Amino acid sequence: MTVTICIGSSCHLKGSREIIQKLQELVCQNHLEEKVDLNGSFCTGNCVKGVCVTVDGELFSLKPEDTETFFEEKVLGRLG
């Protein structure tokens, strides 16, 4: 599974660094290093929607405080 987090200037200002750090922690805590590939990318063109995160090409908008719920639903839920 590929999870890509936008690190463009707008998403960076909205907390992409925090989201990346939390996702890295969650991947490690769940021993998913072999199953989840975390990537950064520059602008995905959806700046107004917050931090843009894609999971296998599907776009989501995320706030740092929603990262754990997002991980449980969109990452663990798909690997289930």
C-alpha cells in the first residue's frame, strides 16, 4: 500500500510534517513497514482542502488531529 502525503507549501503550513511523523509512528507501532510505503510529494492541486493524502491513488484531506482515525480506517481497514 502506498500512502503519499503532500509536502507542498500550503499543506506544510496546515500540518503535513505532523501528519508524516504520526503516520511513521503508527506504521512502526503496528509493524507494517513491509506493507505500507510512506511517500512525500509536492502539490497535488487540492490546496484548499487541507493536507492532501492519497492511499493507493485515492485522495483524502487530513488535519493533524485526524491522523490516528484516518490510519485506523483507511490504512488498517484496507489491510484488514
